[in-house]
Amino acid sequence: MNRLVVVLLLLHGVGAYSQREITGYSDEIRNKVHTTLENVKPQEVFIYSISGPYVREIPEELYKLPNLAYLRITNTNLRSITIPAGAFPALTTLDLRNNKLSQITFEEGSARLIEELILQYNELREVPKFPSHWKLQDLDLRYNKISELYAQTGLESLEKIYLDANPLENPEVAFLLSPYIKLISFYDVQALNVPSHACPKLKYLIISNCRELKWAASPEDFPSLRELDLIFSRFDRATLDAVCSFKKLSYLNLDHCDLDAVPVEKIVAMKKLQTLSLIGNPMHPIPKELLGMKLKKFNY
């Protein structure tokens, strides 16, 4: 990989790249920045980034880059795109954040090696249909207008999904998309009933600012769950008891959940807990049993 010449076409500034932050590449590759493709062979282009309001379609020259692995098109006036069959044979990350996309079509045979798709801050009303050969691992749909999730091909290998700030009517489907799911993130969801469904690899679960949270899952459903963030969410005592039955948690955030009491005995029994946060709750005084726990961090 070090022999590759990486070209980044940076127009109007480029911020952070993706969840992966272009990790795994040498400093020479990450820092190789070009503002033109002149005098560069197409097969030597590995990373390409373009932005600006003048961009209204995917430039044709991008389809002529056979080794392109990371493509970022952001802050443009793109409203709809179609990725044709055979396009981007080496692409692993496609970052289309901060555009005006309401329609995306991926034809069968396109982007065969895709692993990460970033679509945050667009105008999508539904999840795009993915080709059957895709093995997507990371999917970022934050800040769109998606109201419904559904299981589909291309997501069987999904490990991470970000659904924050969408008007979802059936957010529970996120737990059914893939047996390999490791991280699910919700923010600003009206109602969510965490289902009793086996997610054997789920390790990180974020449900913040949920107005009505219910919990049917057991520790047997989520045996790998280690970090749970419920900041600014609202739930009843039954849900809180269910959450605190997950004794393998190392991180539990209950900030600003309007709690006047917690199941002290259950929390004390969480022997692997390292961080507990109870900031912004009307719970006074803090139970001495909690203060006596051997935690790395206790916020209250």
C-alpha cells in the first residue's frame, strides 16, 4: 500500500473523514494532498475528495479511477445519484455526507468491495436499496428524514448503524438487520421498545433523548453488551430494572433521565461496571452504597 500515490482533491475545505478516519494508511499516504489530477495516472489515485456548491453530479473522471478506495463528496448540490454497474471496483468507503440527496440508486454490480457508507445530513426519506452482493459493515444515516426501516440484502454483515435524528416509526428493526451488529446509535427518537431478539455481538448501544423507552431484551439476548448510554431518555422503573440486570456492563450513562431513585442493589451487583453517570437527576442524597462502589469514574 505504501507504493500507492494517494490523491485527495480538496476543494472548499474538508473536515473529518469517516468513522474510520482513514486509519491503516501510512502518514505519507494520508498527507499526500493534490488539488489537481493533472500529471497523475488514474491507477495511482487511491483517495479522492471533492466538495462545493458547484458539484451537481458525480464527475465522469471518477469512474475512470480503477483503484479508488475512498471517495468523499460533501457539501454539494447533489440531489440524486445513480452508481452504475461496474463502477468503483476497489471502493471500500463512500462518504456522501452534507449534501441534498433525496434519491440514491446503487445498481447491481456497483462498488463490490464497499464496507462503509456515510449518508448523514441529507434529505433521504427511505433507506436506499443495496445490491445483493454488498457486505456493508458501517452505515451512517444520521440526520435524514427516514421514517421506516426494513431488512434487506446487503446488510447481512452490518456491524455499525447510526440512525440519530430520523423520524423513525419502527426503530426496533435496527436490532434485526444483522447477526453481526456491534453498535446501534439512536438520538432523538419518539418511542423505542428494545426487543427480545438475539444480538450476540452487540457491544455498544446508544439511545439518547428517547421520549418513551421500553426494554424487553434480557442479558441472554445481548451477551456482549458492555456500554449503554441512555442520556436524556425517559422510561419507567421496570425498564430501569431490566437495564440494571445487565451485570457485564462496564459503562452506564443515566444522565438527565429524571430519576429520583435507582435499583441500588442491582447496580452494586454489577461487578464489572467501571463508569456510572447520574448527572442531572433529582436523586438526593446519592445512596452511600453507590458511593462505596469501586468505580473508575462516578459522575453525579
